[in-house]
Amino acid sequence: MSNFTFAPLDLPGLVLVRPRRFGDERGYLMETYSRELFAAAGIAPDFIQDNQSRSAQAGTVRGLHYQAAPAAQAKLVRVLKGAIFDVAVDLRRGSPHCGLWCGTLLNADSDEQIFVPRGFAHGFCTLEPDTEVAYKVDAPYAPQSEGGLFWADPALAIDWPVVSGAATLSEKDAKLPGFAGFTSPFVYEGA
């Protein structure tokens, strides 16, 4: 029996990963990543960095972010404490799903993770105070390659669990552009 199950989500490329938890009276142990098992499931980025964020308030929105080539990033996202509504938006020009989004609830109790490939904008909204999120990336942070879209853009019609006036945002995220007129740096390469 594998230590992981991999379930494709609504947009091709996005995968929900469920690690297997081994528990007893002491607590539990689980493997959260295995290069070999992920590669066998078709997920084979070379993760080079782990990042972690803590959001003090429920209703904190981080995103929607992406990095373009030469520093485009794939991510493997999981919640260490609390819960989030995690969102990925397909930005690949020529994709039959370009401009569509997929949202997934992730929380520390379920252990589920989401794999977000290159070519997607990514963001999340915290559902509990003091939420901590960890994610692996396959390229370092590169300010010259970063971009984003406004999280509450009506053109994307994301069904966020927080309304615009109640969300906590960074100044930078509050100023991101909308999807209308957006020229994506990503190209769809087929399934």
C-alpha cells in the first residue's frame, strides 16, 4: 500500500495529495513528500526550497501570485495549523481552461496537500486565526519574474469565503491588476 493517494482536481495539472498517517497512542507519523512516489504519480518537479507563512487573522488573503519564466514555480501546498480555502487559476494561453479556477479546502487535520503546476496563479484565504501554511517550490523567489491578479476580480468570479471589505490583504496584493487585458506569460502545451 502506498503512503500517498493522488486525486486529479477539476483543472488538469492540479492534484490533491493525501498522505497516509500512521498513528498509535503516542501520536502519528506520516511521510509528506517522496520524490520517487510523486514521480510515479506524474508529479516530478525538482523542489529546491520550502516556505512557510503564518496569518494571524481569519480572512487573510494571500495571492493570486505566479512567477514567469525563467523562474516559474510549481508548488506543493499544505496546512500545518488552521485551515485555508486554496485557489489556483489556469493562466496558460491556449488552454481550454484558461481563466478558470479551482478551489480546495485544506486543513491541518486532513493532512491533504495540493500540487499546483507552473502556469497557474495561486492564492489562499485563511479560515481560522493563526493559520500556518507550508509549501515546496521548484524555483527560488525572483522579484523580476513575479506577477499576480487581483483576488476578487469579478472576471474570475472566485467564490471566496470572505467578502472584499472584510479581507486582510497586503498593500501589494490589494493593487494587483484584474484578468481583463491580462497577457499571460504561460503557454498551454497540451495534456
